[in-house]
Amino acid sequence: MEYENPEIPEGINVSREHPLKEFAVLVGGTVALILAIVLILGWLAESIATRIPFSYEQEIAGDIGHDVSDNPAQAAIERELQSLAEGLAKHMQLPPEMRIRVHYVDDDTVNAFATLGGHVIMFRGLLEKMPNENALAMVLAHEIAHVRHRDPIVSLGRGVVVGLALAAITGVSGSNLSDSVFGSAGTLTALSFSRNQERAADTSAVAAVAAHYGHVNGATAVFDLFSRLEAEHPLKPPEFMASHPNSSGRRDGIAEQADLHDWPTEGILTPLPQVLQVSE
């Protein structure tokens, strides 16, 4: 049998598609798959987190803010904030084991946030801009609502699971794994929440304010303040904007809730107690 070496036609093993196009399709498909996996894992983490007993969340929080200020003036401010928070919490149907602990930080950061274990952090920078107690009550009730809705543990669970997934995909391991996971999970004590979580917190907060004062006058002053600060500092908005997404409909949402429940929008505003009138 005589061996023949036929001439192979040109282009028989060459794709008609440009190689860069094929590469782009491959990368795009891989990225889409990764995003789908991350979203599914994040959703599962949120579902599981809401079932974690609050006592476990308190253990995770550890010693956050357990120290008492040695500064008498600062301690007095914290006691007054705690008293107002407890008054508002009575209208928010918190489970018996869920305790709120307000901490005052003498810093010019314009922010307040809720974190794990029922801890609420209030900075001097925000407190000194409060025009009255009603506006302050809206801020505190909003943060208490986050605790009531279990938003901190949900956000932490989502962040950790997504961080682990991304670390596994990118091959991060060893000591870098912890930095990657807990870094991308977002500072564990200053968690940011979704717009849906923010809207739900607003709804619960304004209901508590209405029950506490008999009207909702002053509640929307908080959003007026944030809008003004954002306009004054467009390149570097206040820290509150980072952990509380600016939604143009939040002010209108409060008005809608007031109309729906027949809450008076006019009423006597309560001045801030003297101890909370911190100077700028």
C-alpha cells in the first residue's frame, strides 16, 4: 500500500470568527456565570442570616462600645441619647432579647449607623446639626429599625459569603484570605444597607416618631439637612451618604406614610435637651 500525503486545504481548522471576538465571548460568559453564582450565594446568605438568634449576633459583636466614657459631659450625652432611643423602641415591637445600646463618639464625622448586636453609633458631627429632638428621633428610630429588621447581620452574612466566593474564584488563600473576605465584606461595624432596607427602616422610624410625639413634624428635616450638605460638598459628600444611599423619594415616602395613616404633619417641635446641644 503506497502512502500518500495529500495537501490539506487552507483554513480547514481556522475559525471564521475573529479570535478577539471569541475571547470576549468567553470572558463575558465567565463573568456572567461568576456574577450569577455570587448573587445566588448572597441571597442564600441573607436568608440564613435572618434565622440566626439575636444572642449569637450579640456574641459576634463582642465588646463593641462596652467601655464607658471617662468624660462626664460625654457620658451625659450618651445617657440622654439612650433615654430617647429607649422611648422610641417602646413603639417598635422589638423582641424581648433585643436591646439597643447607643454610643456617642466625640468626632466631627457627620454620620450615625447601626451595627451588630443592637449597637447604634452617633457622632458629634451629626448631633450638632440636629435642629430639634424630633429630627434626632427620626435618626435614632431609623437606626433602631435596622436592628429590628436584622439588617446588620444580613449585610454581614452577605458580605462574608460573597467575599469567600470571590476569594475562591480569584485563588486568594492563607493570610490574604482573611483580609480579602473581611475587607470586601465591608467594615464590619459600619455596614451599608440596600435601598429596600433603607426604605423599610424609614417606614418603621416615622411610625415610631408619630407614636412618640403624636405627629411627624420634623422627621423630614433630616433629609433636608442631608440634601443641603450634599449640595455644599458635591465632591466629598458627608459620611452619612456612604452608609445611607441618597434616595430622592425618601422624603416623599414619609409624607405618603403620614397621609396613609392620618398622622399629623404639623405639631409642636421639641427642642433638644440642653445636654445634647453640642456646639460646632
